[in-house]
Amino acid sequence: MGPLGVVPVEGRGSLPYSLVHGESLVAAASWALTTAGVELFDFHVDWEQVRGSGRMLVVHDPLCPLTPVEFLQQAVAEAEASGAVVVGIRPVTDTVKEYAAAGDGSIRLGATVDRDRLVSVVSPVVLPAAVVEALDDLDLHDLPRLVAELAQRYPVRHLEAPPLGRRVHGEDDLAVLAAL
């Protein structure tokens, strides 16, 4: 049996229901998963059933709605081959600064952080069956936090997503993504 998949919408506001190329982001992400050979389930399915299924789990954030099917398939194949959690990432291109709060309540900017050490978590996050079976629950509200928690317990591999796999944060980002 192939992997199970989920497209989480909770904690993402109304943006998953915005349209890209005439489809909601959640519909576009769901279509990509099923086209990639992943069986969708929703949160009406008991977590214990998912844990006991013996199948890997693919989490596809609807805020990465145009992630190519081939990239989802590549991430699943990498997780199968390596046994590691596989995470889609994009390079960070913005300037990132350290900062600290001063005693007077103001913020003081510090050194520029080396972008080569940073990544942006996008979709998918693929959890091998052994990882799924070991988890008591799965909080999908904040994927970067989930990945950080998983990395403390399991090997994690980063897989650079193509530009269409980028995450949108609002309608302006969505317009840029749709133009790609």
C-alpha cells in the first residue's frame, strides 16, 4: 500500500480557501497528493488508525499549493529509500538580522545571519511508517516547529523544492506564485 496523506487547514486562517488558477489552495494541494499516488485522509480518521496502518504519512501544506507532483513523488521515494523524515525546503533569500531588546523597550539590531545556514520549510513533510508509529499525536499547525521537534528524535533530510513549491503568506504572495 502507498502512503497516506493529509492537507492540514487548521491554524492557517482563510488563505487555504483562496483561489489559484481557479481552484482553492486546499483543492490544488489535495489534487497534487492524490496524483502523486498518496491516499488522502482527513482528521475525522482516528490517529490510532493512522499509527497502526504501517504506512508512511505525507503532510502537504495547502499554503504550498503549486508544489509539483514529481517533487512530492521524489520526497516519498527519498523517505522510502533512506528511512529518514524528508522535508521540502527553500533557500532563504531575505537578509536576516539578529536582534535584542534594549532596557528602554527598543529593539537593537545586531549582526547579519549567514543565510547559507538557514532554510525555509515548505511541503511536503514525509514521515516514514516507523516514525508515524512512534508518535503519540501530530500537531500540524506549525510545520517548522514540527520539523524541529522531529529532528531531535529522528534523522531528517532536506530536499530543495522547486520555485513553484514556495509557501504563500498572503494574497500578494499568491499573485506572485500564480504568475510563475
